[in-house]
Amino acid sequence: MAINCKGDLIDLTTPKVMGILNLTPDSFFDGGSYKDDSAILKRVETMLNDGATFVDMGAYSSRPGAEHVSEEEELKRMIPVVELILKHFPGTLISIDTFRSKVAQESIVHGAAIINDISAGNLDPEMFATVTKYQVPYIMMHMKGTPQSMQKEAVYNDLIKDLRYYFSEKITQTTQFKINDVIIDPGFGFAKTTEQNYTLLNHLDLFQTFGLPILIGLSRKSMIYKILGSSPQEALNGTSALHTIALLKGANIIRAHDVKEAVECVKLVEALKANAL
């Protein structure tokens, strides 16, 4: 199982870690932390040194109830940082967290390698065509509604069946558009209650039947700190626990704030698998 990033095949048989770089002032954990070039470069250097295969950049906060950001503002935040990172760390595989095709296109033109779309094309009908044009790997996540409305839409007939049907339809569409490298993300925390998130994690292995890489985003989310009665800042240990479970259930990419600890989870789970009887 591999994806083509700018001509290089990235083998996902051994899971990889995607480090998070938030360029927004209001992200739930590290919003506003990277305001200047020095802070951004230090963050990227640390993630790469800690073992990140990808760096995922977002300039539009998708936390529940986040404020709307204009396309112009998103581009203003995103493109200079893509250029900055690739100037100082030319081999970086940058993933762009956006649901807008124009932001995706401009980012790819400036050197980004992957598009990470929380809406799987639902919020911009031009997204699939854009990904087809540039033939970059495409992460499509499950979400209902928008970041502003999604928590009101956590209603399902059967959570797992509904998500499997959603991805079946989306995979059919991406096949019709001839998008070659598709990654699925079940969308922990997006239009899902805490209880639904744990149901989803329990059944994550059922999504392996699609034969596509699975990305999971659990890092420091409310499903962890609400159970523990803590906060995002105190949720690293809980994050590592759930990362381990997700890896055992077939996750191929771990999207994480804490790269070093996520890489350690991968190494330990791989050792466990290698020594199974």
C-alpha cells in the first residue's frame, strides 16, 4: 500500500505520522502559536526531526463552531508558509488542510504534495476536478454539515453502516474522476458525539475492506479529555493510548500534534505485530 507524492512512492504498509501545523489563531490546542517565520520553521524542523513523514498545514480552523474565514484570508495565511517551508526544508511533503479548490490549486502550484479535505468535496464542487488535474494524493474525511453546524448533525441510522455507505459513494466518485491516490479519514469529532467516536474507533478495522489507506485524527481531541476530565493540554497520554488502539485496528497515517510520541506508538505496535505467533 503506497501513495505517490511528487514522484516518490511512500509505503504505508508501515504506518506514517503526519505532523500538524496550525496557521489559525483559534485552533483548539495550539491556535496562534506560530505567528512568525522563526516559530513556524522551528516547529517544522522539530516535527521532521521527530520522524514526521508529512506536515499538514491548516489555515481555516475546523474545530466545532469555528469562525468562518474568507478564501482570500486562507490563501494569505497558507501560500507564504508553503513557500517558506520548502525554501528551508525542500524535501518536505506538505499536506494542505482545505475544502476549497482554489486554495488546493494554489498550494499545489507552490509545491504542496497532498490535499486533505474535511468535506470530501461536499463544500466545493470543483475540488475533485482540481485533484484530478494535479494528481496528488487526496484525503477525504467524513463530516456532515460545516464546521459551524456539524455538532448539531450527529444523528445516524447506524453509524458504521452510514459511514461505510458514505465512503462507498465517495470512492465511486473519485474513481470516476480518475483520482489515483485516495486516503479515507472517518472524521473523529466531526458530527459525532463522544460515544459515537468510541463506537467508530471500536469498528475502525471494518474500513480496511475498502483497500485504501486510513488516516486518523485523534490528537488531543475532546473525546479524550472529556473522558479524563482534563484539557487538550493534558491529553497527550490519552492521545497515545488511542493512537495505539487505532494502529492495532489498521490505521495507516496518524495525524498528530506530538510527532515524537506518535512515532513511538508506531514503533511499538510494529514490534508487537512482528512478534505475533
